[in-house]
Amino acid sequence: MRKTAIYLAVLISLTTANVYAENCVKVWNDSGGDNCMEFSQAERKKALQYGVRLGSPYKTVRKYLIRNGWTINQSRLKEESMERPLDGDLVCGSGWDAVCSTYFIRKKSAIMLTFSAANDGIPLTGIDAADAETLETPSFVIKIDVRCAEGNVTCDDVIYSGTSKKTQKSIVLRGRTMHSKCADGVTPCQFQGYLFTSGHARYTITQDGELIVMQGEKTLVQERGTWK
């Protein structure tokens, strides 16, 4: 009985360890060698909420998610591939520390996954919610993707992906959030909207859904839309 109990305890221990253990995702260190990438317990648990493990190969992760009702967000991939090369269902950078990313949707949920392009099998290194707001005006469909961590008051990493309904031409811009100032004249307070620039043109999207495109003092576009 005692041997059986010890065997079961060891088996349970090994099984639990396997749930949280990741494959070695190699990263270069300052000495010119490589180490295994370290993941926090919070990062591991977040991945497990979606049924996947950090360090698992891309094909394994993809197969599991599709089997469980997730689909590749092709429209989001198309937007991202305007800035980076598209390789199958991944948009990837280049270089010794290159990363790839892809997007999945299921009903109203959206997630972004990042992978190491520098490791065999392209292992999973991160997973985050990737819900984007959509503003539809009479002439444009605009997706706003705020890429800063949840809880940040301001954000300087906001992506504007706008498509003309008439010509189907698209533009991708990077911008920031806009806020009114608190009583001290410095601290950001109430959220006002988003600001983007393209050359001499300035794109403003207000909190209540108005798109204003200015070039100097000239108004090029001014349309009110609906957030979806």
C-alpha cells in the first residue's frame, strides 16, 4: 500500500508539473549564448485559461483552438500584413529575435497570440485579449485598436485601420488617446477620443463617434458615425 501511495503521489506531481512546464524557448543572453525564456505564473495561467501552454508549437496551438470553436481573424491579419510580411496565418518580423503574431475570434471574443519566429516549431510566447472597437461613418469603416495594457489612463500605441466604403482603399495609422486635463493642468482626466497623423493630415476621432480629418486649417472630412 505504501509503495502504491508513493507511486501515485509521484505520478500526480509529475502530471501537475507537465501542465505548467513549457518547452525551452531560447533567447540570447549577453554572453553570446542562450537561455530558456522565463514565463511568470500569471502568464502561464492566462494561457491555460484558453487551453494552451506557453512554449507549445504553433501548429499544436492552432489545431487546439480551431477544434474548440476559434477561427483565424483574417480581416485583422490583412490589416497587420500592411506593415509586416504575412506567412500563412502569421504576420512575422525578421532578425534573430523575430516574433510572429496571429489573431483568433470566437463569438464576441478576440485574442492575439505571439510566437517566437527564431525557435523551431514557432513556440507560443504570449496570449492576450485583442478586442478592437469599430466606428462606422457614412463613408468609412474604422477599427481602433488600443494596444496598451488594461488600466493605463493614457496610451501612445493606438492603431487606426480605416477603409473607404466607396473605393475599398485602406489606411493604417498609429496614434494616441486624447484626454482633458485635471484641475492641476497636467494630470490627464476625462477621455476625449483619439488622435492620428499622416503627413500634414490630422485624424481626430471623438468619444461620441465623430471623425474629423484636417489638413492645416482645412477640413477634409467631418462625419459622425456609430461605435459597434
